[in-house]
Amino acid sequence: MWYMIYSEDIDQSLALRKKARPEHLARLEQLKQQGRLLIAGPCPAIDTQDPGEAGFTGSLVVAEFDSLEQAQAWADADPYKAAGVYARSIVKPYNKVLP
């Protein structure tokens, strides 16, 4: 089943994000290679694709896992969480309808 993982950043997270980004992206790439990644990306802090020093307010990942517990465990092991980027994460089942 698909699961939505929405994680909110702490204030001023950009420096921490930059440091942990390679490990964070490597985990997403694994999901992609396994055909389990629907979508992933950050939420800019301002209304532009490249927010520069304004940074990001969070991230959204929609990926396939066997259970809510597995999705939660995956979210809990995110390098951004370990680096202190995320203040909290919400993991919920997700039904893809369109497209």
C-alpha cells in the first residue's frame, strides 16, 4: 500500500539539510530503484522553486510499504531526522486515485 510521509522542518534547517542531503537522497533512490517511490520532494519556505537561503519548511514522500509500521520505521530512520532537520513526521495510508 502507498503511505504519505510528511515531515516538518525545524526553523533555520537549511544548513542541517545540506549536510544530511546525500544520505537522505540515497534512501529515496533505493525506493525509486525498487519501484516503490511515487513522489518525493521538499516544501520551499517561499513561493518559488528555488528558495535559496529561505530554505524549506518540510518534505513530502509517498512510497509503497507492506504496512503502516514499516512506513513509520522508514520515516523514523531518515537521515534528516537523525540530523535534527525534522521537528516531526506524520505517516498515513494513502490511496492514489489520479492520474
